[in-house]
Amino acid sequence: MSKVIPSSTALAAELLDKVSVCNRLSLSLRTLENMVQEGTFPPPVRVGRRVYWSEIAVRRWQQRLFAAQESWQPH
């Protein structure tokens, strides 16, 4: 479930729960948990009993992951 936290700024980041991140990236819950534990994915922020990721953090991770591919040029 995605949530938007109200903010005084116009650019409030959407918060993604574990299921939303997994759905967005086509990952299993276990794979996401392993990636976080290994340090290859940003750690979540705990709010009460749930954990969330900022959509911005997930987007930055994706950009870094695909940077080489996206900058590829044929010879």
C-alpha cells in the first residue's frame, strides 16, 4: 500500500511499503529482505509495526543499477 505523507513542501515523497516495493521491482519479499541485509538495497524506515521506503530512494537505486546500461553507446 502506497502512502503520501503530508508535508509543507509541494514535493512530498510517496512512501512505499514492502509489498509495493516488491511489486514495483518484481521481487519476492525474501529477495528484498536479503538485498537490504546485504546492503545492496536501501534500508527501510520503521514506522510503528511497518517499514517503508521513500519512492525517491527506490528510484535512485534503480538509476544507479541501470546507469551503465542506459549510457551504453554502440561502437
